[in-house]
Amino acid sequence: MAPDPILTAAAMRAAEQAAFDAGVDPYELMERAGAAAAQIIWRAGHRRDALILCGPGNNGGDGFVIAHILRELSVPVRVASLCDSRTASALRARALWDGPVESLADAAPAAQLVDALFGTGLTRGLDAAVAERLGALVAHANHSYAIDLPSGVGTDDGQLLSAVPKFDVTIALGAFKPAHLLQPAASLMGKLVRADIGLTMPQDMHVLAPPRLRAPVAAAHKYSRGLVGVVGGIMPGAAALAAAAAAHSGAGMVRRYDASPREAGPHAIVHQQIEDETVLSDALSDARLASVLVGPGLGREDGAQVRLDAALACKRPLVLDADALTLLAGKAETHVPAGSILTPHEGEFVRLFGDLPGSKIDRALAGARMTNAVVVYKGADSVIAAPDGRVAMARGASVWLSTAGTGDVLAGLAAGRLAVTGDPFRAACEAVWLHGDAARRAGPAFVADDLLAALPAAIGSRL
């Protein structure tokens, strides 16, 4: 099954226009959207009374279709309108509704509130009085639904154009939009549900889907499964977390090249203390290395730069994280080997690429193209971007991941999956999904070590 697509406002308009060019009546598409949303609302709320808020455009037209269908299902329905309908399809949908239409300002609350004021393509915020009224009606409802997007949200960047209440359910019409997954808007969506309305859509940007992993074949051995090298530095704890994650990732073997004496850690990981950087270069020339990770615990002193340079020159597939990214600030475009995976958080991304314009997706893609590498732009709304334009976005990251060491675990997972698959974009996607699933399994208030304990179950669930 193909992953759920994500479309910008312009891409969504193009998909709709392609359907119209193929002979689909625009009003028929509105009926599909309204019917799909109405079924979702009916399954959740049954015959609880509902208030549908309709705007002037096609989102409001969807609202009138929803109201008509829910009334046919014996739901007590009222409609409140912001103003007159303005598009041809919305006018047809308004004519279908033969009940009264209340003023938004005067409408009484209901058990179910459906926001069909404004959806995809909004360019400015709601008037303050309208935003306040919407918030009050949502607050009084037992169940609230946003049709396509909550009114007041920027479609492509997830910014709040005006005050936006938190909804219980957001029903994405046709495809998810960037705002469904980008912060700050994503935190206001509640449960995300996609309603298929029969459009053909591109798949170059999609929601991160659970990976399909393969168990080792009967003839596998530690080198055929993938040898991972982890270049450590003066902070061995971070490198230990990363190496342990790589060891749990499905790779066959992990070697640590440490600048400091070995500390306690998984006994399966081979440690090699290297103080002479020439020896490190020789170690990294091992043709059996399927990937090399550098950054966690590296430090930023002169020796760290030398160790990073050795990794950059080793001609093995690289994962660059943490201090490696900081040391590459201003030099990423010329120094990062093609096909690498970069895993910056917000601060590291800005240091690495500068203050790029556009949404988080735009910035991640720009960084990927600048370096010809896969960029995992981390955060509550992680974006994975490839230089060929592919993008995957993760849903519902655990808020408990905001603790020390979890980024080291992700970097180790990425290095391990890169060693197994040889595909940077696939490896990055698998690592982010497994990282998030391990966090879900670990529950609240976990620490990075708990993620390691949860990884075998996360991987086992995808075999």
C-alpha cells in the first residue's frame, strides 16, 4: 500500500484540476469530500446534535454537503454561516440545504462542532471576532472536527495566521497537507484522518510509513549484515549510545574508534582506542565498513576536527550528527560527501546552512540539494529530505524525546540501517520510524537508554 501523500496548496489545486480536465465535475468532487467527512463524523458522534460552520468558499460548500448528509442520517443539524457562498460549487451545495442558516455571531453551541469555514489555501488570518467566536464554539463542544484544516492555519508552513483552537479530529480531504504535520499547527489537529476523494496524486512527499524490514538470511554473517564504524571523541557516553543503537539496528557488527579509554557498554561492540589520527585513517579504510558515524561525543577541539576530516575522507557511506555538523558550519556544501545522511536539530541546521527561507520542508530540501545528501531535520515535526526531491514527514513524535541522548540513538540507528540497506533515504526513513516507535513503547519519562531496550521489539514488529 502506498504511503499517505502530502500535498501543498498548489499541488492540491493541480491534482483537482487534473480531475476536472479528465471530466470530473467540480461539484461532484465537493460531494465526495463532504460525504467522506460526514461518514467520519457520523461514525464518531452518531446522533449527537451538530453545528456546522460554513465559510464562503469550497470549504464552506463541503460543510453544507456534510450538513445535508448528517440530517439524512437523523442527526439534529444546524448550520451557521460567516457570509454568503461565493464559488459555483459552494452555491450548489448551499442550495441543497433547505434548512435555516444562522449567523456565526449568534449561533448557540452544540455537542458536535464542525469547522468548515476555511481550508486549504488560506493566506491571511481570521478577523479577531471570528477567531474568538470559533474558539468559544469549539470549547463548548464535546467533539470538534476541522474539515481539511482548522481555520486560521497556513497550509504549507503550519504557521498560525490567527488564533486557532485545538480540535479533536482533523479530516484531511484527499491528501495530508504540510500543516497537518508541521508545528505549531500540528499540535492543534487532534486525531488526523485522511478522507480519500478519488484523486490521483504524486507521491514524492508522503507521511512516513512503517518500514518493511527483513530478517537476516540463513547464510548471513556479521560482515554481510553490515559493519558500522563509530568515530568517538572526548565524550564517550554519546558515542556509546549511538554505537549501541547501531548494534540493535540489524547491522552485524559495530566498531568504536575512541579518543578516550573504553567505558562500560555493550560487550558486543568492538572498541579501539585511537590517539594517532593516522591510525584512525587506516582503520576507516577497511573495505568491510558499510557505514561510518561521526559526531556523537566528538567534541569541538582541534583533535575533533582531525577525526572528522579522517571520516570525511574515508570514502565510506557517512552519517554526520551533533558536533560533526557544528564543525562543518559554513563548509557543508563543499565538504559533505554525496550520499551522506545529516541529522541536525534546529540549531545545528541553522549553523550548518544559515537562516534559509521557506517552510521547514523547503529548508530541508534546500539543505539536501546543497549537500547532495539526505537531511533528517529533527524536531517534533521531523522532515526527511533527499536531494532528488523526495520528502517524508513523521507523525506524532513523543514529547518525551526531548531529553539528552535520544539524538545519539537516532544517529546510531541511521548508521545501522544505512549499513544494512545501502540506501541513505530509506535508511533515514527506517531509523526515524523505529526511533519513534521505540519512544512509544518506552512510555513517559524515559531516558535514552530506555530507547535502546525498546528497539528489538520495534524492529521485531516490522519483520
